[in-house]
Amino acid sequence: MRMTLAVAVLLALLPLGLPPYAMTLLTEALIMGLFAMSLDLMVGYARLISFGHAAAYGLGAYTCGNILLHTDIPLPLAVPMAGVFSGFIGIGIAWVCTQATGVSFSMLTLALAQLLYAVAFKWTSVTGASDGLAGIPRRPGPFGTTYFSTKIGFYYLTMACLFGSFLFARALVRSPFGAVLRGIRENEAKTLSLGYNTRLYKIAVVAASYILGGLAGALYAPFAGFANTELLFWLLSGQVLIMVIVGGTGTLVGPILGAAFFLLVQQQLSTYTDSWALFFGVIFIAFVLFAPEGILGLARRRRSVRSH
Amino acid sequence: MALLELQGLTKRYGGIVAVDNVTMSVEPGEVRAVIGPNGAGKTSLFHLITGVVKPTMGEIVFDGQRVTAMPAFSRCQLGMSRTFQITALFPEMSARENTRLAAQARDKQRWRPLGGGAVFAEASRRGDAALERLGLSHVAERQAGLLSHGDQRLLEVAMALAQQPRLLLMDEPTQGLSVEETAQAVEVLGGLFAGGGLTVLLVEHDMEVVFRLASKMTVLHRGSVIADGDPATVKADPVVQDAYLGGYT
């Protein structure tokens, strides 16, 4: 708890000393961190490996984009609305995908996300097809305030979403519900035989994951000012899974660090070479081979070595 | 009234009849063993009772309620707890967390997504009591996957007991144990059953174990019941000796 508070204070003070371009990068890192953390709920706590988590992000982004473009609903309200909508769709997606387990589950998540991608390409009136939605505004309000439309105000909104989501997710995994999820992760057949309707628990955690992932996408649309089909593409699903694994699964905090690390490496390497993804691939392989517990696990290991 | 009743239960796989018109019952307070040679249909019968597979014909009645079409997890909610032939645990959790999660399944608020301190406290209390009954308190904080094979088997029984079951179903409780471990397990289980209050249906092929633990026996042969009664009667039955015991006396 003290650690959480210290990080919150640090992040809250950062805008005072950072140049604008760094603020942009930091805001994006927080959005991506929220997205990766949402996937960790599924991957790290229930061993539900999704290859289609971009669906949550894209749903959030398109929903928020449409709300902001076509209504007067203020930005701080549009974002959670889009998250909740994404969660609703997540229930349907989970209902289909949990018909299967293991690799088949993963393939179904990929298939449904690609289905949404294809729909986004054709449904011009809602998604703008290949042009996407452009000029998404940051509507002022509530009560007429324009604070959240500013760079710093938007940063604080993002930070609030990330911390709120983190506290929610942490309470979730520590609750009786979370204990059942860990049971499913370690031995689903046993959990079922103890009298838990494991499929309902899985659908519930996917819905929670989609709400938070949708929240991240909903922040991205007004952050970038646009939403396009790339936000639903499998490439993003793969990237966020890599962020979770590199950061450390089943830790919530790890994936946030993983997302920041991914963006930093991408930003640094892409100034030198277009093939930055190739180098990140090597980093990813190194993590899987030598530090499967991720960045957070590495940090904890070092700390425990030093204290001995 | 019987706690569990099987009425004309039949399971066919294609042309093979695994369970053939089995009618039997388990009375409250008895420890009943289902025995039979390999391929007699013991495991198939167990799967039908626990709800892993659905019967081709016949009915399963638990405490006066028809449960034939009920999914496995709902039968468990009615008070049927089971152990597996191949030990099934949560290997990365401690022994305490294993029994706690088992006990939590009996709580109305088992799904609570936030808070839940009271749920955990009550489940821990029941779980710890079950560990103590099986003499596992000294390994409570150890990771379940690192316990000895014998202790793992007992931990699984503790998980079932933590659910305060009305009917305890055990699939070959000494399967895969060494001679010494089997003797120990029979010792502990015998003490547990002697304490009374439990209704048990166990499937087992080890005769020593069955005669030490069971108060009633049902003998299966090629999917059908060929004998039913107390151990001494069953042992003396010429049909049983011919079909199965093969001179074992």
C-alpha cells in the first residue's frame, strides 16, 4: 500500500518537470500499462491465454470515439461508458470462447477479434472503415471544466483510470472470487469437482478484463484523436501479450512495467532502424529463456539476493 | 431412506456395456466399497455417480432428489464430495490454501469479488479442522506439490472433508501408494471412518484395504452386480470367489 502511494505521488509530480513530448510518451505508457494489466487478469490469474485482446481495446476506442464525435457527453464520462460497453461485449465473447479450453480457447479469442477487425473494415458509418474515425475531440465537462482537455489534465485522467483499475483488480484477485480463479489456473477439473461452476468464473473474469482493456482503448481514442482498424488487429493482441509476459504474469504491476519497457525500447530503437521489432523479438526470447518471471520477478530476485 | 440410490443404471459405449443395469444403494452412516476385477466397470460407475458422464439409461437419486441429469458441480453443492484416482490438488498452493478453497465452495458467498475476509476466515477454520483430522497440521504451510505422495493423498481427503460432505466418494484411495504408505493411509482412514458420522462410497481393487475399511460391499463383474452385503458374506459367496477372489480367503 505504501509503495502504491509512493508511485502515485511520483507520477503525480512528474508533469511539473517533464517536457511536453515526454508527457505524451508517459501518457501513452500509462494507457498501454492499463491495457496490459487488464490482460494479466485473464492470463496471469486464470491461465486464459487470449490472442485477441485487441478486441477489448478496439471496442473501447471506437465506442468512446463515437460518443465524443456524436454526443455532448464530457470526456471523463465517455471513457468509463466505453469501458462498460466493452465489458458487455466481453461477456458474449467469453461465452463463445469458454466453450473450449487451452489452445482452442486462444484460437477462438483470435478468431473473434479478427471478426471484429473485419466488421470494422466494412461498417463505414460507425467505424469509418479504412479511414478510421478522425478528429475525435476531448469534450469539455463535467460542469463546463476544460481541464481534462489539456495535456496535463488528460494525463491525470489517465493516471486516475490506471490507479482506480489497479486497486479494483488487486481487490478482485485477493477476494474469494480471485481464490477460485487461482484454483482454475492450477487445476480446473479439480476446481469444478469442488463444486465451482468454473465456466461462470471464467466469463466473469473475461468481462472484468474487457472493462479495463476497454477503458484503456477509450482513453487512447481522445489521446491520439483518432481510432482505426489497427486497434483491433492481431498485431496489437500479440504485442500486449508480450508486454504481459516480459513484465511478469500474475503480478498486475509487472505488465504495467512491461508496457512501459516495450514503448521505451520501441521509441529508442525505431530512431535507428525500421526493424526494431526484430530486436525486441530477441529481448522477448531472452526473457522467456532466462527470466520467465519477467521484469518484476527479476527485480524481486535481485532484492532478495541483496538482503541475504 | 437410502442416501444414494442407483436404479437400473446402464452406460453403453457403442457396443460395449460398461455398466449394466446396476441397482444399489448407500445407507446413511455406512462405508460401502464397490469392488471388482479390472474392467468390471468400477470407474465407469464412479463417473456416473459423480456426474463426469451421463448414463444411457437408469436413474441416480441423492437424498430423494433425482440428480441423473445434474452437472458435476451442482451435485457437489448438494453434498457429494469426491477424491480422484490420480491425486488432484492445487500443487502451487499450500496445504492450507487447498483445504480453504475446498471449504469456500460450501459458502453462499464463495464468488464474492471484493472484500471477503469473513468468507476466508470461516473457510480457513473448516479447512484447518479437516487438516487436523487427517494429521496434516504439521505440513499445513507447505506447498502441496512438494508433500510426500502419501500426504498428498490424505490432503485430498482433507479437502473433501473440509466441505463437510453428506456423501464422501473415493476413487481408489490407495492407488499408487507403496506398501508402507498404504498401511499408513488405511490406518488414518480407518480411524476416520470409525469415528462415525461419515457416509462413504469407495471404489477399490486392493482387497486388504477393502476388508479393513468397508462395512458393506458391492461386487461388480462385467458391469453387473453379482453380490451385495457385509464383507464376511460376500467373501464366502461362491459366485464371488469364482468370478473374482480366485481363492483369496
